Amino acid sequence: MSFFHKLFGIFSTDIGIDLGTANTLVYLKDHGVVLREPSIVAVKAGTTQVLAVGEEAKRMLGRTPGNITAIRPLKDGVIADFEITEAMLRHFITKAHGTRRLIRPRVVIAVPSGITEVEKRAVKDSALHAGAREVYLIEEPMAAAIGVGLPVTDPAANMIVDIGGGTTEVAIISLAGIVFSRSVRVAGDELDEAIVNYIKRSYNILIGERTAEDIKLQIGSAFPLEKELVMNVKGRDLVAGLPKTVSITSQEIREALLEPISTIVDAVRITLERCPPELSADLVDHGVVLAGGGALLRGLDQLIAQETGLPVHIAEDPLSAVVEGTGRALQEIEFLRVVAAQDRART
């Protein structure tokens, strides 16, 4: 390592970023997770002029006057709007890095395992333009596995299922590499969308995505509950055009979520089918670890356990698993280079 690289290391603070479709989390080296905000940007309509980012922009979602548009610049885990993503990243990097602007930070960003080389380049360029000195990419399932403390460098199989906002990542990891992974663009957003569509179809009532998310968190489930739940839901009657309240049960929401949840379970099953027999034996002992916000859906662990016959564990802090992994990877830049080499070998 050159003298200048060592000097940069002293004066800059490295950053790990979980750039999610729904939320962005930032890890500051030696400080832990310092920022957790929605991946939303409010812009002036018809322009790229940024008015608010993160939590402030989320409060505007679905409530903005005509001259303000609240948008999510990432779709299904990848950049849908390059310019707005760059503005959002700059805001988060500046907020996390504070006044330490003498040297630009080195940044590790978690990306979905299924993204293309073009999409990877877009993420790197956005971060560089937003103020990063160097950018390293790490695949989300690898970051999640490191974040939950799985022994990823051991010659034994570890399986991680990371259910985020835009993608579900399923991977079998051994010897610091991904043996097999499957990325499906079905996750938290699709669960919310399924709830919106069910209530529209069954009750002729239109609800917003924030209301759908509240329903999912309060009464959503993937497996029958010991005591089923009920919730009053407010929306707009599509016939009368007036506000209306209806009572929804957890059984109904389970029915609404059936299709996207089946897609997630199928991804787990396909990954297990592709697992080499030597590693399959390890999974019987180690089981499957669930991470990401989707891991918090009631009964999902029970459903996957029933469908696969394997023990299923929920990460201690599923929402922070990926960003914690990027943070730990910051301590081991050489490890990141090994992982990057493994990825190139796979592609």
C-alpha cells in the first residue's frame, strides 16, 4: 500500500451502504449504523431539482401538491433514475461523513446478486459522482451473511435468504464465495402491491402504499396464526369517491400475499435443488437464515421450514444485516477483493 493510500486512510472515514429499494442504511467505520432512511427523493415537478431526501421526502409521499413529486429512484434493487440516485447518495454520504471533507470516503455498496455489469457500473458511477474516492461492490446475500455472523470463509455451506424491498436474494455460501444464488424481483414492494390490489378487488376501495405497508406490518402473515387479527382500514370508495373504513382480517391478507410468498418459497426450493450434495448435508445441520425486512413477516420462517424440512432462523436484527455486512467488509478490503475475484470467476 502506498504512502498516499495510508494517508487517505487516516484522514477519511470509510462508509458501507445498503442501497435498498425501500430504505438506505449507512455504516460509518468505527461508529456503526449512523443513518437509516427511506430511499425516496422529493423533486420539483418536471425538473431534477431536489427538495427533500429520505424521511422528509417519505412524509410527502402520496400527499404532495401538484408542483412536487416524491419518487423512489431505485426499482427492484437497481437504479431506475441515475441523476436522482446520485443526488440521494450525495445527501446520505454528506450526512454520514459530516464535516470530514478533507479526503473523500472509500465506499462499499451492497447490490443484488442478479444485476448486470451495466447496472453495477451505474451504481459505481453514481457513488463516485456523489463524492466517493473508491467504490467496492459486494453482493447483498454475501453482505447479509457476513452481517448476521455466518462463517462465510469456512469450507461448509451456509444459506441466507435476504428479503428486501425490491428483491429477494437466496444464496448458498462456502469458502468466501457464492456457490449458487437466485435473485427474484419479488419482495416487500410486491407484498404491499398485492395488498392494494386485493382490497381494491374485494372491497372496491383504493388505499395508498403507506397504508398497505401498515396492514402488512400489523396483520400480515405467511402461516396461520394462533389468534387471527383484525384491522380497520381507511381508503377511498371507488364507486362513491368518498372516504370509507372497512374491517380486514389476517386470513384475508394471507390470501392476498399467497402469490408473492409462493415465488419467494420457490426461489428457496430451486436454490436447494441446485446445491451440491456435499454441501446439502451441511444445511441439514446449519439450516437457513432469514434477513431483510421481509424476514419479519409473521410465520414466514414456519412456512419455509415446512416447505424445505430445514431449520429456519431469523437474524437477530434482520433490517441491519446487509449494512452490518458492508461495515465488516470495510475492515477487510482484501476480503472484498477476494469476493470480487470470485464473482468475476463465476461470470
